[in-house]
Amino acid sequence: MGEGPLWWPVRQLIDAYRSGSLSPVEVCDQAQERIALVNPLLNAMVLTTWELARVQALAAETAYRNGTAGPLAGVPVSIKDAFHMEGHVTTLGSLAHTDDVMPHDSGAVRRLRRAGAVFVGKTNVPEFCQSATTDNLLGPDTANPFDPRRTSGGSSGGAASSVAAGMCTLGLGSDGGGSIRIPASFCGLVGFKPTYGTVHDEGGFRAFSPFISAGPLARCVPDARRMHAVLADGHGAREASGDVELRRVAWCAAPEGRPIDAGVGAVAAAAMEVLASCGHDVHPVEIDLGGWEEIFGPLVLADEGERRGHLLGGPHELTWYCRRSLEAAERLDPAAVSAARTALAAYRERIDRWFGDYDVIATPATATTAFELGCRPAAIAGEPVSKLWGAFPFAVPFNVSGHPAVVLPAGFVDGLPAAIQLVGRHGSDDELLAVAEQLEGALDVRPFASSALRSLALHTGSDSF
């Protein structure tokens, strides 16, 4: 069971392009074959863009010959269907937008295009990205490459599934409430949410407006770093130097006392031991992250009601969760919205104070591994939990606070990936990624290729994976 160029890290792929030992067109063709093989099982891609991809691959081939190749030239990238691509439909996971052809790229897509990326297709999202699992009325749920009976997470679940299954090298996602980090955790990937306000998507879809950022889904931290540098337009994003300054790390094993699966907790705790063995000063702490739900809920609902409230009376069927959100937005007390806006600044200041004593906050990425499609857990570790946030309560606080956060694989529980989350000071994206890269190397957890392929072969009876 070999691992071809679609599984290579970006640097190796680009080195092969530069040497002439591999062509971007060859890799584009391999991606097309791979998507045709596995996407019917996973429903990660909602649209393939082969005509565009081949044009981009040919352009990258020429750019390598004449020395003008951009930082992602020839690299296969999937685009979450919440970003606009000129000349292609953006469905937003909704029946209301199945025919909406975009006249322009949004900002994040424009930067990737300028960097020479090859766009292999658009990836599935929940309706208006309003769920942490990727299900809508356009087709089947997006499944997890490690076990297609399970969820890939959301809302960037299609992006995560596409990368984890080897359909592309990188995935463009967005994270307004854990929407990159949750699927990264479930699918054994690196997912990075930059500091709020540092990566923009000009002219794009708007939701989760006070909290959201575009960001990468990748198989390793260096790949995420490279894509982030493109999305950040080169500002404040640079290659790792190799030397990592030792940091004081606040390790919070169960934020807010939330229940966590024993296996997931053990994997995260073991990762902290590895981080400490790298020389970092790791301190077990209790961090008060409470209050984020009272801020996040009203502000997200107010945003949805303002932008999409008209759909309640429209001709298109809505998912149950979208309809429920819009109905809740109609009932929303303006005083609750005003209070949430006031509390937002105070919450960010409160979390900031922790960074007076610590350089990094570490938590488990999620409270469980990927669960079966349509079956959010009602209890974890024997304790009842909210079906809304119970499985993944550790990501959203840092959307509310605006701090950069990265998730990376830390091990397995019953054959499924489990992950650790590292959070840094505002604007410390590079330093945070440097610590994550060091931890990644020390952990040496590589779930990306053989495990996913083996699972797909198991569930399809195929030996072609």
C-alpha cells in the first residue's frame, strides 16, 4: 500500500516539481482519480473543478520552468463551499443557493489562486456552516475516512475529509466556533485558527462575524504554516527557524470541569508529558473559561437573523438546525445581544490575563473521538452533556477570546484519532506554530495515510486504496 505524491508534505511535492521529477499535471490527474474513487463513500466534495484545476496545473508547470512559481504552485487544494470561486457555485450547504454562480473570488481564494494552488473542488458544509457536523439537505452527510460510519465533524468537515482521505494536499477551512479544529481532531489532521482579525476573506460569505477566521487543514504543521502564510498575505507568517524558545504552558485537562472520554483525556495528558520532555515548563491549572456560551449564542443568532431571517418565509426547505436558529433569532431579546457585546470585550481581557503568566494554554481538542453519523453523544464518561456542545466544548472559548489556536494529532483511541489543542497570545501565531511543530515531531503520530487507507479498504472491500 504505497503513498504517492498526494500524501507528500508540501515541501517534498514542491521540491519534486522544481527538480522536474514530477509534474503538477500528473498530480492533478492523480487527484482526479482519487476523488472519483473515494468521494462516493465520503461525500467530502460537492463540486469538482477539473477544467480549472488542469489550467492551474499547466500554469504551475510553466511557472516552475521559468522560475516564477508561487509558494503553493501545483499543490492540490480543496476549497470549503463557504468561500467564493469565480465562475463556480457557492451553495453554502443550502437549497436556497444551489444556482448561485459567483462573479469573483473571495479574498482567501484569491490569495491561494495567486500563490499557484490547484483547486480540485469545493467541499461540503452544513447549511450556512451552522453545525459542528457536516450534514445538509443537498446530499449525504460527510463521513470520516478513518471510519465512514462516523462523522468528519464540521463545519469544515468536507475539507477535513478531503485531506485525510488523500484527495488533496491542503484544505481551505474557516473556524467560527471550532469549525476547523473539530474536524481536524476527528480526522487526524492539523487545523489552525489564526488570531482573530489577521486573515480576511474580502467579499465573501458572512457568518459568525465576531469570531471567524479562514485557516488551513493539513497533514503536518509545516504545511499548515505555509498555507497560513499565503492566507495572511505574508504578514506575520514565516518559516520556522528550527529553534523553539522554551515556554510556560498552562495545561487544563478538563476546562470548565466538562466531562471527557477517558481515552481522549489520557492521550492529551500523554502529549503534555511529551511537551514537558522537550523542555517546556508545563503546569496543570484550572482555567475559568465560563461565560462564552452567553456571548457566542446571542451574537451568532443576531448575525444569522440579520443576514438570513428572510429565508423563514421563503420557498426553500431548510435544515432543522438552520430553521431552529432563525426562529430563535426572531425571539432574541435585544438586551441579550447588547449584554453579549459588552461581555465580549471583558471575556477577551479575562483570557488575556492568563497570558501574563503563561505563553501557551493547552487543552484536549475535543471531549470524544468521532461519533457515528447522526448520533451526537448525550452522555460522556457517564455524565449527561448538551448535544449541541457536549462532544466539542473546548474550541469555542477561543473563538470568543480571539486567540490563535492549533489542533494536532496526539494519538488514537480505539483506532480513531485524538488530538491536543494549543492556544497562544493574540498575534503569536508563528510562535504557537513553532511549539506545535516541535510537539508534532516529538509525538511522531502519523495517522494520515496508512490508517485511513486501511479503513477505506475495510469498509469497501477494495484493495485499490
